[in-house]
Amino acid sequence: MVQLDATSNDYTNEEFIRNQITSWKSSQRRHDMVESQEYFAGNQKILTKARTMSGENGKQMPLPNLPNNILTDNMYGRLVRQKTNYLVGKPISFKSDNKKYEQELTRTFDRKFKKTLSGITNDAWNCGIGWLFLYYDDIDKSVKFKRLNPVEIIPFWADDEHTELEFAIRVYETNIIENNFIKVIERVEVYSPNGVTTYDYTNSSLVNKKSVGYANLTTADGIIPYTWRNKIPLLAFKSNSSENTLLSRVKCFQDALNHLYSIWKDNMDEDAWTTMLVLKNYEGEDFATFRNTLRNYGVIPVASVDGVEGGVEKLTLEVNASNYDILLRAMKLTILENGGGYDAKSANSGSDPNEMNLKSMYVDIDLDADDMETEYQSSLVDVMDFVNSTIPGITDDVKTDLKIIFNRDTVVNTAEIMSYLIASGVKISNETLLSQVPFVDDVKAEMERIGKEEEELRKLNDPYAGVFDEDEHDHTVDDETEE
């Protein structure tokens, strides 16, 4: 990633763009991103495992007849999903004194945004950074959100802290139809404050240049070309300020875990290696050739010499499964500790774990979640700046009053907490209590249903309910007053 002076116009220089694309494709940063995404998908180093032996001149030779188990326990993939769901598994909430504003934000940040944010968070853990592109759909008059693959984005920052984006280059593959066939081409998009410049990238050349402004935006002042205060509507969501990948913290342990599983299964399958062979009067070549012959053909040539009968004896070596089990458990725990996760099974280890134990279980994942939430809150300030510009009549004091709340997906001992609150004399409204019930989606609708049920129950228990309607009762009072 390159830092440029805010007054630079290098994004208009095609030679500069080509050089940056070439450097990016061969960079360690991009390699780490691609590798992390591959590990997340389960395509890990263990897939290249092979059984070999030393041949002539020390050259490694493949042994195709040996068991070569390739087992993957994708702890890394589960760790990424766990950390993503912990922070953004539940929709983020908006709290404002202006209920109309709050409802508008809830409508804008709907389930589709939740899915987009979840994907961006996966990107942030895998690649250290995720990217969100914002635009306005003039047809249905709403803000839209698009997730971009971090591997495709080359950002150029205007500051050392990487908070102000000067411009960005996007390189990606897309399909076009040419002569009735689908053809894969590479496309380049340059995002600047003025708009997007698009090229086709063919044989390291930029061709078919097209420049367009960002989509027109309907505002309270009418239709204007949207430049978003001279900012690019491309926002970074980081896992932490250093933008490091999560895989860099656990890769060696993930590889070791897969290797342990695989060689354990190899040892269980390979009888020849669980025994030590004692040869008597062996007439053959070197022992390497002997082992190779045994593996491939399962036979041993022996001979009797000077009246001494030849033969083979064996010393059996037991494979201690408990040793592997201990190592596997330790390796999994190490991945969780170094990756900042938690062991969900420990929450079920007891019939009723106390609240202090549950809190200690979340210490590591909370540390990373706190860092990520800090970065996300900063990014959402820019998102809200974009969204607010599409909502007419929103004053600055209403905007600053807004609170964005991340509802972390934690396990708590609700009974213990409630007992403590009741014992302390704390009163909690029914609405707040209902908001914590897992199978209640709409608290307000549930409150209305409860009110109707209570009213119906009151009428059933009141023998005079409905005897006098309101008009008759008022008329009787008026008659008595006249008398």
C-alpha cells in the first residue's frame, strides 16, 4: 500500500497505474491475503503432503504404495466464523431520541446490510482489511452497499494512520461475451474523488478508457452530482490498526494440527512401520532397498548360510493413541489462544456455569472484538455521513445524538444475573425483559399482544364488564345531575 501526498495527481498517470498493479500482484501483502482466503476455504498446506524416501544422491523419491492420509481439521476457518459472529452475528442497533430517524436507519441497515457486513468482517480477519463501496439507487431512492474483495483493492493513503483514502485501484476478473462465447478479461477501476475511471487490462496495457462520475444523488436540494464532500465512497473496515491477517498468528499451529492428524492415520494404516524387522542371513542390497522392496512387494529374500537357517523376526511397536490425543488437544487450545477465540464446549462442561467463569472464557475474544469495534465505529461515522446526506431534515444535533451499538453474541447465565438484580432491588421494565427473550423478534408487537390478552382476561373476570357502555353511563349521570 502506497502513501501519497494529498495534492498528488498520480492516479491519472497510466504508467504509474501499470507499475502499481505489477508490484501489487507480486507483493507479500497480497500473497498473505490470498493464502488466508485459501486457508479459510480449507485449501491448506497439508494438501501437498506426500510420502517419500531418500534415493540416489539423497534425492527424495515418492512412495506411492504407502498410506498417505491427508486430513484437515479447519480450526482456522471455525475461528474466523466464530469471531465474525461474535461481533456482527446480531444486527447492529441504532439509538436516537428522534424515533423517525431511528426507524429510517433501521430500514436502511436491513438484513442485506447485515449479510454484507458479515462478509466484510470475514475479509477483515482473513486479509486484515475489508472494503465497502456505497452508492445511491435513484430508482428505489435508497442507499446501497457493495462488498469488494480486498485482494482486488490497492489503496493509496494520504496519511500515516491510513485513515484518509487518497485514491484506490481495483483489479479484478470479469466475464464478457465475445463472438457468442464467454471470455474472461481483467478490468481496472481507479477510484478518485472525481469519479471512477475504468480500463480493460490486456497484455499489461490499459485500453478502452472510460471515466464516469459517481451516481447522481437525490437530496432535499434537488438532484446534484454526488461527490460526498470530495471523498471516495469506498470505506475500509479493519480488524485492527496494524491490518495484520489473523492467519499470521495461527498458521504454524494449523499446519501442525493437520500434520498430526494425517501421520496418526498413516501410522495406524501402515503395518510395516509398526514393527522392527530382525534379519538373519539376509542376502540382498542395502537396507534402503530392502525397505523399498518390502513396501512395494511385501516379500523378503533370505538365505541359509553355513548351516544357519535364515529368517525374519519382528519387534512390534505399539502406536500410543493417547500421546496423539494429548498433542491434538494442546494444538487446538493453542490455536484458540493465539487466535483470540474461545472454547464453546467449555460453556457446556457444567450444568450451570457461573457468570465469572463465562466472562473469563470470553477474555481473549473480547480483546480482539474491542479493537475491531473501535475500527468499525470510526468507519461507520463515514457510512453515516453518506446515509445522512440522503435523509432530508436531519439536523446536526440529531446526528451527534446517535449511538451505534454492537450486540455481541455472548453466552450468559441469565438466571444468575436476574437473581442478583432482584436481590439488589433493581426494577426492570417488561419491555427490557422481553428484549432478552430469544424467541421474541418484535418486542413492541409482543407488548401489544400481551396488552390485548390482559384486557380480554380482565373482561372475563369482571362480571360487570360490558353491562354499561360508555354512552349509557354518561347519560345516567347527566339525568341524576338534572334531578
